[in-house]
Amino acid sequence: MSTVYDCSEPDDRAAGLAAAAGAVRSGRLVVMPTDTVYGIGCDAFDAEAVRSLLDAKGRGPDMPVPVLVGSWTTVDGLVLSVPRQARALIEAFWPGGLSIVLPHAPSLAWDLGRTRGTVMLRMPLHPVALELLRDVGPMAVSSANKTGHAPAASAQEARDQLGDAVPVYLDGGLSGENIASTIVDLTGPDALILREGAVSKEEVDEVLGIEVDVAR
């Protein structure tokens, strides 16, 4: 059985956030609103929960799951180092629609898929998502849809696709712009935009003070 919590109602929101936090801590999945599309998430450090997430979406470990954080400072404990370019992008676009790929800290015991030693990080601009993330810590979060289907713009759309594989749905109304985040890869010698989305290439160029290439 799954339960949908209407986060526009204060009592339902409080109950939903408590249920979601309990689900995450017990290795189960939740669906949550973000500033881009709805996400399906779990404890980033629970490998079995991450496998359940991938199974719910119908996809394998070849497409690693991104990690959402609730604050800028959380990043420092997750990556090998935070280079100047990453700091500049974080200060300019977090919380918001920019994801950053960095080498992850080798000491971390997590399995997000075939990451090749990297992790994709983002801080979403949505109050419900941020409240949950600040309570439970970093979460592995992917778009709340079956692989090959359109991303969910509402909790109901997510439930229609994922059903009872997810016990807790946090309904934050329609998502903002149904646009995925922009992804900037900072693992190589030069910054590289892997996907242009909510943040434009021109905005990234301006913050970094260079013209950043876009992956083809």
C-alpha cells in the first residue's frame, strides 16, 4: 500500500514528512516534489534501497543515481575535493536546477551504480524536498517515472507509473518547469556541460568566466 500526503495542508505535510523520513531510514522509497520534476528517492548510503529504486524504475546500474543534498556544506563530506569552479557554480545556482559531477570521496560506502568513482550532486529549490533532505541527509534521487516514460510533473503521475513500489508520496502540487537540471562535469581537466537544461550554457559560461564546451 502507498499513501499520498497533500503538502499544501500543514497537518498532512507534517505527517507526510515524518512518514517519508521513516521510510528513508528504514530502506524504503519515497516520491517527492522538486523544482524540476518529481523524484523517487532513498537513503544514498543504503545499497539495497538504491537497487530497489532502480528496480522500481526498470533500469540497471549502468545509469548511476544522482544525489540530492539539503545544504551547500553537505558536499564537502561527499567528494574528494570541491574545486573553485564547483564552489562558484554552487554559490550561483544552488539551490536550483544545476547538477555537478565530481569525484566522490573514496571512503564513502555507497553503491549508486556504475559511477566510475564520481557522483552527481544537486541541491533542489523546493521547500518540501529541502526539509526532508535536511532531516535524513543525502538522498539518491532519480526522476519519478518508469524508464522510457515521461518524467512525472505531479505526485499522481508518479503514482500512476510507480504504484505500490513506493510507500510514501509527497504531493507538492504540479512541479515547476518540467525541465531537467543542467549537468556540469568537473571531473576532467576542463568543465564540460553533459546536458543543458534549467540553467543555460550562457549562464554557466558567465559564472565560470570561460566558454564551456557542451558534450556531443
